[in-house]
Amino acid sequence: MATSAAGPVLIVGSGLIGRSWAMLFASGGFRVKLFDIEQQQITNALENIRKDMKLLEQSSSLKGSLSAEQQLFLITGCSNIQEAVEGAIHIQECVPEDLELKKKVFAQLDGIIGDDVVLSSSTSCLLPSQLFAGLVHVKQCIVAHPVNPPYYVPLVELVPHPETAPATVDRTHALMQKIGQSPVRVLREVDGFVLNRLQYAVISEAWRLVQEGIVSPSDLDLVVSHGLGLRYAFIGPLETMHLNAEGMLSYCDRYGESMKHVLKTFGPIPEFSGATVEKVHQAMCVKVPDDPEHLAARRQWRDQCLMRLAKLKSQMPSQ
């Protein structure tokens, strides 16, 4: 049985993100301890992981070189934090997005770990300076923000605390690459990190365009899914600029003034409430009713699409 000689990875929290991390680390051959405060939550999580892995294997979408059974063998549950921490080389926190709760978890971990383990948070928006303030092992602390759903979207944002050691960033970057993720280094903390800042910028202008009657909600989504999204699935906005002219200097010389003119017409931050939210909600419900059954089915369809896209991207020649 292939396992990591360096030691196990600890996942703190057995919700969706925690389960996804457990599957990702197991796919890389790491032994995984899945911790939660309630044994029943652990039992349920392990059963969900088993079902997910079996389905992935049946559809030839299971990550890694090990079979589903081999990967499942690597994942064990634990409800005792002292036992869970023992021997861990990396701890990935996945509790709910609540600052005080996360600080409590990290304070507890800080008091029982040694100097050779990375403390990592899956937070999507809480700043490292808030999460890790006052910890003894702050040099070993980092945010490793995955994208939902983590098993199908490989990006991980690595965001250091101002006192995080460069070796911690390097080590986490290497670990993420080893399990098949695509880590990016955020050089200093900023609200929203990088992905959400970009996402919110798009959402904000999308909302204004619908609010001002420029385009319908359904057509707005088509602009992205059948336009920008197709390009951005393979190249980012900066390379898009580079390729859409004779290089970046040519693009900025040719289109810089036009971009500035359009950008000056952008309105204030939307309220995301009132008549516009009702209009958008109704349009979305025409496509996907907001009852649990329809939403779950659509999420499953989304995940299957992401899986197939990831497989296509893996088959593309590297540049």
C-alpha cells in the first residue's frame, strides 16, 4: 500500500470542503486523518467519501494512481484532537467560515503541535492576520484557499500571514502540486484574496448591466459561459490581451484609451437587493428551480462538466 513516508495529513472538519481535501490528499497517496468533534459526523463523512470515490472510479474520473479501495484505506476518522495531531505533517482546517470559531481551533492546535507541521486554513475570505494573530507557531501558518468544488477545480490560493516563513509557503506549494492541485502564491494578504476579487468585479458589473436593462439575466450568463468563459478556461485575461494584439504593449497602445473610457462608465457598487435581485432570482429559477432536488441535480451536472473539462485540459499539450 502506497502511503506518504513523511507522515499523515490532518483534516479538521468533515463537511464538504474537509471531505474534498481528504479525497485529494488520499489521491496523492497520503495517509489522512479526518477529525470532527462528533463521531457520527465522521462516520457520515467517511460513508459519503466512499460513495463519491466509487462513483468517480466507475466514471474513470478518480484522481491519482491508486484504486478507490486503496485510497479509502488511507483515510481514517478521529474524534480526539490530541491523537489526530500526532505525527501530522500538514493540518488543513475546514470548519465553518466563522472567525471566532476558526481562531479557537487554531489556538487549540497551536498549543499541541510542534515546530515541524504546517497549520493551514481553507478560509475563503478571512485574512491570515486575523486568523493567526498571537499564535506561537505563526511562522508555520498559511491560508490555502481551495475553489468550490475542490476535487474538480484545482486552484489553491496560498496567502501568508505577514510573519509566515517563506519555507512554509514553499512547502505548502510543493504539497499542493504533489496532490495535483494548482497553487498560486498571493504575495501579501488582501480582502477577498485574488479569485474572489476578480469574481466580485465580474458579478458587480453583471449586476449593473441587468439592473440598468442592458441585458437579461439569462443572456448575461451566456456572455460568460459561451464567450469569456471559453477563453478563460485555458488562458487568463492578461494572456488574452497579449494574444489579441501583437503582444501586450501593442494591445495597451491600441485599446488602452477605449478601456479607460468604458471603465469610467462603471457605476457604484450594487446593493444586491430590491427589484433587481427578484428579477435575477426569477430568471435563475426558470432555468434551475431553487428547491433542494433541482439544485442538487444541477450541481451534479456542473461537477460532471468540470470533470470533463479538467480531463480535456490534462490532455492538452503543455506549453
